[in-house]
Amino acid sequence: MTKRTGGQILVDQLLVQGVERLACVPGESYLAVLDALHDARIDILVCRNEGGAAMMAEAYGKLTGKPGICFVTRGPGATNASHGVHIAAQDSTPMILFIGQVERGMREREAFQEVDYKAFFGSIAKWVVEVDSAQRLPELVARAFRVACQGRPGPVVIALPEDMLTETADVADAPKVTPVEAWPGPQAMEHFGELLRQAKRPLFILGGSRWSEEAQKSFIAFSEKFALPVTTSFRRAHLFPADHPNYVGDVGIGPNPKLAARVKEADLLVLLGARMSEMPSSSYSLINVPTPRQTLVHIHPGPEELGKVYQPALAIQASPDAFCLSLAELSQPNDAPWAEATRVARQDFLDWTDKPAKLPGKFQYGEVMRWLSDRLPADAIIANGAGNYSIWIHRYYRFRQLGTQLAPTSGSMGYGVPAAVLAKRQFPDRPVVAFAGDGCFLMNGQEFATAVQYGIPLIVIVVDNSMYGTIRMHQERDYPNRISATLLKNPDFSAYAKVFGGHGERVETTEEFAPAFERAVESGKPAIIHCLIDPEAITPVRTLSQIRNEAMKNGK
């Protein structure tokens, strides 16, 4: 062993753990790390805001199942990055945020940009630690990778005092971490098989993280053998191919009423990897709390999630990966009395998603989404943040391959652009399209500059209705005709793209979209397609006026 600085020891640990790329905004509090990165074979994406950098790291975790890595400076750098940490927490994504910290001898004085990170991040991160000695870096970094990945994945925050990074130590590297996999026991699988054989109206809801292609293939084969109806949870549509005859829709915000009824009426409801929190459960109305009306089987890698909200008839602590690979052991029933119901549910899904309703305005967003679903290959990656514009994606885009959906179940705005930048950097040969509302885009749209800097040719579709549409919708529902703080005056986003050095298109009609999209692809540059949508077209099926009039009719 030879003495190394804390910064060098830290970077060496990242290399041992197989880190291939990271996102950051530089800061003087971790200059020693930046110096060590100079000679390391790690792809560094320098971002324009720490929120964007943290979201890129979170997107990497979603796409690979390995912890996304982000470095930011102390104080405001850390607080900006908290957006990405919260997404990683609610989305069960492995991520490690490294934060520069004030010198050890200055702590507890409210030194320049000093923050108590254990207090600040303690309620949203899986683990928060401040490294007091360079000697302990290998131990604590290895532990961080393990904590981030095992059980229910999530974010870890590591604070790095500036002087600790410049001190030297002669410590050995820790070995590469292999996350522990929780496997279902034979008795649990036998019990599960018996419940399935007794069922008349089973329904599966897939969600969460820790899925692999092998696990997905195993589950698809299982669903075919048993003729099972399969749904996906909110913003987890990529877990099961939408073109499969057993797929019956996603249980998200405003689900197909027929699908919501099937969830309520199922005699066997299986949550595989999913938590069924507020959004997918329709405000906890689809499953009774704490005792479900359905016979509930809950499979989840985190023991703390089993029985946390819903008391299951059978709880199995296992990752989706391990559980799906165990399904081959189950024997096929003599018959599947629900097979016809699966076919009916599939037809209901097709009826719900095939033909978008005609809405006010020259730009018919639903038709555009169906065109994109047909135009893009199965491995195209779709990213979005939060807003009513995303409803069209969830309803009309057909996700057909694992790892093609990047969207925050936490409902964080500003996610789509940085997530798409990382995705295109990770998979340069795959199409990557980001969707954003006009409000959502400007929360992290500056990361378009990052795409231009590194030559990352993603396509951003900005859906502009000149307002914070989701809030306006709720406003009209609860306080009709009393518009407050929801109107926006926007720039020309196509010009924004050109000024940054990218390709820009402005689209006002449905017919203009396809040619504009093809030109964006052919440009080979990062591109923005600015689409103007009528403010009345607030959902795929209802207008703002309809929502307002209904509220007034009900005495609001």
C-alpha cells in the first residue's frame, strides 16, 4: 500500500465498484476529488444545476440497476440536489450523492455554506454519513453501494469534509460489492401456488425496481402459462410489454374505470415489487387499509414495506428478480377459469387506448402520441417529468421493452430533460425522447446545454399550453373561475434550442408534427420540438370548461 489522498482513495473506490460515469456540478469543497478524477476512466457529465445532475444520477440508477453517482458542493449545491434524492427515495432507485463539506475543524460554527446533512437528508435518504477520516473511505463507500442496492433500493448521501479529502492514508481498497438477493422460500411459493389455484378473478400489478430482462421473460412465460391478466403500477409500464395479449393496462392516475373495478373485484390481488402508494391506489381507494377486501399477496424486497400499509394474506420478502425466477417451479392448473376475463380485460385496454378523443385546438396530442408509439422502435427510451401532458404518454404510448420508461413516481417536475440526457449518453444508439410541459421544461431545461456540450442528440418535445396545467385543472375543479398563479408567458422554445446550438422546430398543427420530428432526427443534434396545444385540452377526455362547469353545477 502507498499513501493516497482522500480524494484519490475515494475515486479508486468508485473504480473498484465499477462506476463508468457520473454527473456533477463542480465546487471548491471537493477539489481533491476533481483532481483525482482527472486521470480516472470515468465519463463525467458537467451539469448546469445540481438538481439536473442528481436527476441524471437517478436516471442512471433506473436504467442500470446500479447506483447513479452525483457530486455536488456544500450548502446550496446540496439543497439543489435534494430534488433528485427525493425522486430516488420514492422511486426505489439506487443512487449515491457525494457532497463537499466544510473543514472538520470549522463544523458547528455555521461556517460558509455549512449544513447538517444528517438532519437535512435524514428523512428521505436510506443512509446519511459524514466521513471523518480518509482511512475509512473504502469501508464507508462499499457500505454505501450495499445500502443503496439491497432490500428496497434508494439514495445514500455521503458528506466529505474538505480537509479530509486532502489528508493521506495507507488503506487498502474494499472489494467490489455484490448486492444480496432475497429469495422466496419453498413454503411461501407453495402457499402462493395454492392461492392461485383457488382463485377465480386474479390480477397482477407489477411495480418497483430490481427487475432484470431475465426476470421479465420469466414472468411473461408464467403469465402465458396461467393466462393471467397483468397490469403495471404508476409509471412502471415498461415492466410488461403493452403489445402482449395478457397486458390489461396501467394502474396510474385516472385509470381506466373498468380496470379500477377489476382491481377492486379481484379475489386474488398480487402486488409484485409495487408499493401501491397514493397515486396508483387512487388515494388508497382501490385496496382497503389496513385489511384489503381482496386476498392480497405482496412480494417486495424490503421487509419494512410488507404490511406497512396493507395487511397481506401472504407476504414474501423477495426481489422481483428472485421471485420471477422462482415461478417456473409452479405447476400449471388444470384449467384457468379467468382466461376469458383476461381476453375481455385486454380488449377493454385496447378500447381505452386505441382512438384518442377529438379535443379543442389544431394540435391533437393524442394522435401525435399514437403516431410516435408506432414510429419509434421498441427500445426507444421515453422520459418525462410531471404535469397533465404526461397523461397522454401513459395512455397512448405502448411501452414494449424493459428499461424504456424514465418518469418519476414522486411527481417531480423538471425530470424529463436531464433524465433523457443521461439515457442518450448511456445508450447512444437508441432513440431517446423527452416530454415536458412548458412549466416542467424550464425547471431543468438548462441541461439542454449539457446535451449540446457533449453532443448528445436527444429530442425534447415541449407541450405548451401557457400555464401550470395540472394546478389550473385542480383550481377550476375546486375554485372555478378564480384563476390565481397558474398563467405563464413563454419564450419560443425552438429558438431556445437554436441559441444553445441545437435544432429547433415549432409545431402548431397535428400535421406539422411528423415532418418536424423527422427533421429533428435527421439533424443529428440535440433538438427541441415546441408544440402549441389549446389550453382547453387539459386531459385526454375532458376540457377545462367541462371541469369548470361541472364544479359550478355542484355549487363550488
